[in-house]
Amino acid sequence: MTSTHTPGPAPAQPAAGDRRRWFALAIVMTAAFMDLVDVTIVNIAIPSIRQDEGATFSQIQWITAGYALAFAAGLITGGRLGDIHGRKRVFLIGIGGFTVASALCGLAVNPEMLVASRILQGAMAALMVPQVLSIVHATFPAHERGKVFGLFGAIVGLGAVSGPLLGALLTEWNLFGLEWRPIFLINLPVGIAGLVLGSRFITESKAPRALKLDLVGVALVTLGLLMLVYPLTRGRELDWPLWGYLSMAGSVVVLGVLVAYERRKTARDGSPLVELSLFKVKSFAAGIAVQTVFGVALGIFFLVWTLYMQEGLGWSPLRAGLTGVPFSIAVSVAAGVSVQKLVPRFGRKVLQAGALVMAAGVLLYIWESERYGLGITSWQMALPLVVMGLGMGLIVAPLTDAVLSQVPREHAGAASGLINTVQQMGNALGLGLVSVVFFGTMSDHLTPARIGAAYADGFQNALGWVAGVMGVIFLLMFALPRRPAQHVEGAQEEARAEEKEPTLV
């Protein structure tokens, strides 16, 4: 996720020999790791939360979708607040708020309080995360940034692998009889340390020419998404009332109003939430569509997969977490190979191959689930998960560069920010669609003997949708450039340096 300014050198940038900048790096990287882990750690604990709190299926969806929606809606504004008021200041507010929200999640007395606390947590992450790479960009000289961004990539990979495992262990251990609550409470000491050390070691920086806030744009985006996602999430429980269909139709109208407003704001002061001129670039428009649809697929898969293993097959959180390790490793390996070796040689074909490979893995998973039934084992799942992971790795790493390759230099930051925002929005939409593609296949009154089979059927149906989505992504990728062209000098580095939230696994 990015802010929308073109950064200049920070006047307060520490000297190359100043060790304080490495303490600052450790602090902001730890905050980024905390956010990445928090995204993945919750899924593995969802069944335990449902059983302990008696949460409904729609509340379970909102525990994850509420975070994604608040995060997506606030990312661009969070970046601009840092540009205007100081990245250190906004980072400290964000990490402090994230820590408080984590405490509220861990102390939640009912599902409603947990959902509200997760929404607050997502909003605070939207203040904290956009500052991370901006602080790095302002703190480190250009010749050191390559090493730093490589370290950040390693942190992203570590967060993807360790999140589910950490969530499984904390849930399984049932520390102090708190069951699932330590997955949130573990953020407290980390957040407090980050707050104290960050106030001491991070150097303040601002953008030389920061754009204005577009709070009306944020409100319209949030309202439009809520009008779409909320009826999808609650529709099944309420027997699909008429107001739900009217709300979903109205969301299109609200998003149309957003486009009209953004055009007017662009003409008035040149600081819109969404830079509409970017959509005139064919590769960018297609890339935004790919990121949105890809987010939908990920939103559906990860929640359904967790429920299938723990609720349907009756596995422990630890077994479910360990089952996902081959997937995470495959993503990391393929991501590295795709960027360094394959994309420079084969270009767009690598991303399209990734979509087809991931779809093949999904279809293989459906076949194995049907063949082995409720007796399926973790090692039998390993093959489809590795295939899926390889496919995803071929997509996630090079996609941002492919989408940005034809974007003008002055809009590189805004474009990178929008890419990450729409993926989070797609993720929230996918989580809302779980009601339709997964729970929609089940009876409202399942006997204990039927739960396993019903969850297996729902899992296979949901994965059929995911496979179809990957086919759509494959077709959309034809609009990407055959080989990502190079920006004018420095634009690619600038987009990466400003990127606030990397693609999540």
C-alpha cells in the first residue's frame, strides 16, 4: 500500500554511520511482522473461537472480513496522514492503537465485541503499516535500500509461514486456560516495546509536498463495500431478504457516485483518493482486476480450508497448521524463482502459468477430498497444496511489477497503493461470499453425524468456485504487457520503496 506523493530526500535522514537507523529498522520490521502474522494467525483459531463464544457463521466471517475491510478502506488515508503529520507520529499512533485493539480482542466477552475490536484493529493497522517502508525510504540512503528491502521480503515470507503455526500452538497450548485469546494478547508486549523504542529511535520525516486527505472518498468506498459485503454475509441466515438485494444493487450506485466525485476532486485540487487517469493504462486496469479477483479467491479459500480441516475433519489446530507448511514453503520458493529467473526470460507467460498451475492444484485437491472422504490425511493433502503454492508463488511476486510497468513515474506510488488496497477489498468480498459458496450448500440443522460430510461437500463446492476464479484471472492476464517494460530511471525502486503492504499469502 502506498501514499501518493513522490518522495524526496528526507532532511533528517541519519548519516550512514548512525546505528540508530538499524534500531529503527528493527522496530518497524517487527511492527510489519506483527501485522502479517495477525492476518494469518486468526484463521487457524476461528473454529475454536466459534465453539468457545458460540459465534454464528456470519460473525465468524466478520471477524476476518471486518479487519480486511477496515484495513483496505484506511490504507491510502493512513499513508497520507503520515506524509502530512509525520510518519513517526502516525506510526506510533497506529502501533499504540493496534496494541489496544489487540487487548480488546483478547478480552472480548462476546462475538459482537470481538468483531468490533477486529474492525478497530484493521483501522489501526491502516495507520501503522503504510509508514513502515516510508520510514525505511526516508531513513536509509539509496545504496542500502536494496539490502533492506530484501530483508523485508524475508520478513514477509517468515510471517506467512509462522502465522498459522503460531496460531495453532497458542490455541493448542491453552495458556492459563485462555484458549484462543493468546493469539491476540501476544501482541501486547511486542506493541508496547515498539511504542517505547520507536519514540526513541525512529527519525521523524514528512513528504515535501503532501496531498490533502479525501475523507469523502474513503466514506464512499467503505459504504459501497459494506452495502455489498454485509448482505452477502447475513443473507443466508436471514433467508435472503429483499433489502439485501436492494443493498447490493445500491452498492453499484454508490461506487458510481465515487467515480464522479473523484473526477471532480481531481479537477479541483489534484488530490483524489483514487487516481482515475491510471485506468487509461490498459495493463494497470487489467492488473487491478487481477488483484481484486485474486483477493476474492484467497478470501474464500483460506477460511473454508480452515473450517474444513478443523470442523469437518475434526483435526486439532496444530495438525491443521502443520498441514499448511508445504503450501507456504512452495509459495516462497516459487516467488523467488519467478522474479529472479523466469519472468526476465518468459515475461507474462509466467504469471499465466501460475494461474493455471494454481487452478490445477485446486482441482487436484477437490479430487483427493472426494476420493479419500473424511479419511484423508495430511500427507495426502501435501501434493495439491504444493501445486497450489507453486502456482501462487509464480503470481504474487512478479504481479506488482507487471502492473506498474507502464504507469507514468509520477503516479507510481498511487498505483502501487491502489493495487494493495483492491486486493484487501477483494479479500473482504471473498470472505463475504463464503456464505454463498460454502455455507450455502449446507442444511441449517445438521446432525453431528452429518457435519463432516456436509463440510467436505461445501469445501469441494467452494474450491470449484476458486478454480473458476483462477481461470478468469488467466484470461485477464492477457491484458498485461508481454514483458514488463522498465520505468524511467528510478520509478520501479520508488514504487517498491513506497509500497506499504505486500501481497499476503
